Amino acid sequence: MTRYYRLEPEVPGQLGPGSDVDRTVVPWVVRRVEFAFHDWLGDDLVTSDPVFLVTETMARRIAESGSTGFELRAAATTLAPEGVDMIEDFGSYPVFSWLDVTGRAGVDDFGLDGEGALVVSDSALAVLETGRLDQCDKIPRE
């Protein structure tokens, strides 16, 4: 039997002005992502409501895993004004991809629950754990 986990990843920034998000509908519709970093502790999965990003290395692992419920899309990354004092070498940050979660929580490997939280299957979690998830809370779902 497949187990599922609610993930609460690191929040190292916010959506930048280059993002295109329609907040007049529920769930919000995201068309374009610009992520403005103010800090980053190194995890391969990060978030800023309502989007999730993964490093290029993790994106490749997820794509090759056969997991369901997601699409990988391009994301622009920038340095937030708050990050100027926190981040010494933004150029050393890896490329990030937008993990566009399209699946249903508790059905697909990647899904969103009614609160917009990321829910992953045990097999998807195993893929994510091949990278770094030190700042990510993993809460088993009943």
C-alpha cells in the first residue's frame, strides 16, 4: 500500500515581479515563475506559495523516476532586495526548475491537498531524498 506525506519545504524567497499568477480563481493559476531568493540553505526542493522549485539535478531525477502528477517548467531566478546582504555569490546557485504539480493528493505521486500543500507518495519521497531535504518537514498522511 502506498503511503503519502505532506511536505513543507524551505521558503528561501518569494515570487518576483516577473511571475504571472491569477489570484482571482481557486486554486490560483500560475503561468510564469520568477523566484526572488533572499537566502537558501541548500535544499533541492524549495517553495514560495503557490509554487515549488527543484534544482536541475533533482528535476532530472524526478523526470527519470516515472513519477506522476507533475510537469517540469522553466523558472527564472533572481536576487531579492533582502538577499543582497544575505547572499554573497548568487552566481553559484544551481539552475532551478518549476515543479508544476498537476496531480491529486493521495492518488498521484505528486499532488496538492485542499490547502495547496505538496503531498507526495513514498516512492516520490524516496526520489526527493536522493538529494538534500534538510529543511523540509515530512508529515505522514493518515
